[in-house]
Amino acid sequence: MKTTECDRFGKEIGFMSINTEATIEDLYYLPENCKAEIVNGKLIWMSPTGFLPGRASGEIYVSLREYERCTGSGYALPDNVGFIVNLPNRRSFSPDAALYTGKPTGGKFLDGAPVFAAEVRSENDYDEAAEKDMAAKRRDYFAAVTLVVWDVDVLKEEAIRVYRASNPEQPQLYRRGELAEAEPAMPGWLMRVDDLFV
């Protein structure tokens, strides 16, 4: 397995040690192009993604930005923005796209979870372990008061599963040719599933 600058950074500051817990300050000093979240006291590295997932998260952000401009409701945010939370097992999120309704924080990470989060699956997000991790992350989002989480699959099913805090185990499925929504997080917002593809 290839050692990355992100891996070297983790070893240098002691994340391989059982007694060392990652802190929010550690997130501020990640090497360039490294993305991580703090889960169970450890930095969980998030790999770069490929063309279709990257493009899909960008398209979601563009649509969220238009919603922000039209409604004045919240702040649309692209990939790699940090959201600080205080859950027993999680200290941060970094969704692929999000809408945040809290206060802006300048150059600092945002305080609290977004009201809407989009998680776009990458190549390695299709085995049993990945499914468990994604389900656990959705539970954490809802515990942190996120209202809606999108599970976006542009590589295999070509669909969006919309999970809501009010009914977290029963997602609404949207496929090509349909309009996906994020009620009640963003009233009236619709996005064509086909916009996620080339």
C-alpha cells in the first residue's frame, strides 16, 4: 500500500498511538490536499474521488448555491468544508456538499452540523464495511440535528437516496428522469437527478 503525505502526517503527530486523540486543531494543520474527519478520537482520512463523483458533488453545490441566492436561506458549501460537532463518537463532518443555516465563522470551521448534507459515493464505497460506515455517519448527522442526508450513487445505481431525520431508516429513492428534493431542510428545492451525469 502506498504511503501518502496524509499517512505520514498522522504518524508524525502520533495518531498511531492508542493514547493520543485527534483534536480540532489537528484538522487545521492537515497537509494540503488532505481531508479527514474525527471519529472515535481518530483522524479518518477521506481519499480523493474520481470524475463522476467529483462532478456530482459540484453539481449539487451549484444547485444549492442557486437555492441560497433565490431564498436567502442558509449558506451553500462545497466539498472539504469542516463542520464541528460534539457527539460522543464524532467531532467533525466534511460532506461533499451542504447547506448550513448557522452563523458564518470566517476562516474557521463551522460550528454545528449542516441542515442538509450530500455524501457522494466513490469507488470504494460499495462493500459491507462501507455500508456500515455510511449508516453510522447518517446516524451521527441526525444526532447532530441535520434534517436531510443524501446518499448519492452515480457509479452503480445512478440514484439518490434521501434520508430524513424524521424517518431515518426509510429513504426516498430518486432515479434518472426524476426530480430529487430535500424536504424539510430546503422547502421547494428540486434537483434533476440527470444533472449529476455527463
